[in-house]
Amino acid sequence: MEPDFKFQDGVEKNFPYVKHIVSLGEVQTPVVSLKELALKLDYYQPTFSYKDRGSRILISFLRENAGTGSIINEDSSGNAGCSVSAYGQSAGFRVRIFVPERAMPVKLSQIKAYGAEIVRVQGGRSEVAESARKADGIYAGHAYWPEFRDGIRTLAYEIFRQFDHIPDSIYIPLSAGTLYLGLTSGFEHLQRSGEIDSVPEIIAVQPEGNSPVCSAIDGIKREFHETVADALITRKSPLLDILLEKIKKYGRCVYVSDSETIRAHEDLSRKGILAEYSSAVALAGFRKKRIGSRPLIVLTGSGLKTLVTMS
């Protein structure tokens, strides 16, 4: 039986299948108000992306079930690889991150700094994932393990605590879908526990250059092309079926162009908020299609991760 929501402790009380949580000093991430718009800076995490919410729970689960000293293999072009590296190495695992050959150098440097091994793979994301799955050790793919997206429930709990009236619309970037599914799961838990009346509308924003989920919802086919949103490059999510179900139930999709993303990124930076382009898509999506009277924009990755490529 699932426990009732315990708002006083969003980790131990809400993840009873994990006895000991691996922690790197996580904190509740801040909300900043810009006029009528609220921004949740969810990159205020140990490895500077929201992925730490999922890695914390996944790595804790794997440590209890696999033991330390094991090899874990993750496929990631950046933020998830950084996060799994930090938490995995801290928990005593040997971590290998499988990356495409064109992965961003600054994120590879961050992965190396945590002590993880980088394995470069020719081909796209599907070839990278297949190589990680076939390698010796435990496959720790963040889109594969439900414990990863389960850890993202804490984002919903924080939003609940930080607002007198929770937002009626929440804009988030969409790639493989762990953020969307984890966030909806958290709000569903809050609703079942009687803390909220309904799940807010959650708007998935994808770049026009890579929008397989939104295209599937709209029943159209778009050609893939390079995009400044380098963290949003999943072309075929293993979570597609459940993603389509949840988006149709709780939200909708919005496409944004690179020029719209760049403009949103520049505007955020001029306000003192340095986010990744892959985060700025959420603000661009809000500007393109405003929904609700109390919107919230979730910014998921720090712009410090992309400064090298911007110079």
C-alpha cells in the first residue's frame, strides 16, 4: 500500500522502498518571481540539473540491491550522465557513461571530474543506449528504471509547499519524458492524499528540431535537425506510450523554434538567471502559448554547463 503524502519529509517518508538515501546535500530549489511569472530554478542541485532528484533515488535503490563495487552503465549526452556519475561514484559504484561522439565537451569534463569512465559510441542515441545495455555490469539507464522518474516526485512536493495556491499551469522541457512522468506522478500522489483537488495542467515543450513526442500527439511527422537545446535530443523515448497517455490527460505540447529559445535564453540571462538553452525552451513555450492565470516555468539545467560552447 502506498503511504499517505508526508509533506514534512519529502524523501524518507515518500520512498519507503529505499532504506538509506544517498545524499550530496540537496536543498529545496528556489522560486523567483518576474512580474506575474514564477520561475522555479530547479538546477540549484549538486550537479546543477534537476536530474539529481532521480539519480538520488535510483542510486540509493541500486546500492541496496546490487551492492557497492559493481559497475553501472548509463547512456547520456550530458546532464543525466553527470548526475549518475556523481551519485554513483559517491555510493561506491564504478560508473561508466556511454556518450555519442558529438557530446558537449563541457559536460564530458564534468563527468570526468566525478571519476566516471567515458565511453564514446558512434551513431545516435539509440546506438549509445544499446551499447550501454550490452556492456558488462548493471544497466542504469535513467529512462529505463522507474525509480529514477519516481525520484522526481519531489519536485511536485516542493511546488506544493512553496505556493499558497499551486500553479494552474506548469511549463517544462520534454525529452525522454522522465521529468513529465515524475512530476505528474507526484501531483497524482498529492491528489490521492487529499492535499490538492486536481493535477495542474503540465505543458510539455519541445524544440521544433526534435519533437517526436509532440509530433506523435499531433499525428504529424517532422524531420530531425540540430537544435541549440542539446539536452533535448531523444528521438525515440522508451516511455512514449505512457507519455502520450499522461500528456493527453493532464496537459498539451508546444513546439518552439531555435530563435524563440535563444531569445528566451537571452532574456533570462539579462535578468540574472543563467539557464541552459534546453531549459529556456520552457519560457519560450510559455510565450508562444500562455495557459492558465498562475503559470510556473521550471528551469532544469544551469547555463554554466554551456558557457564553453557559447564563447
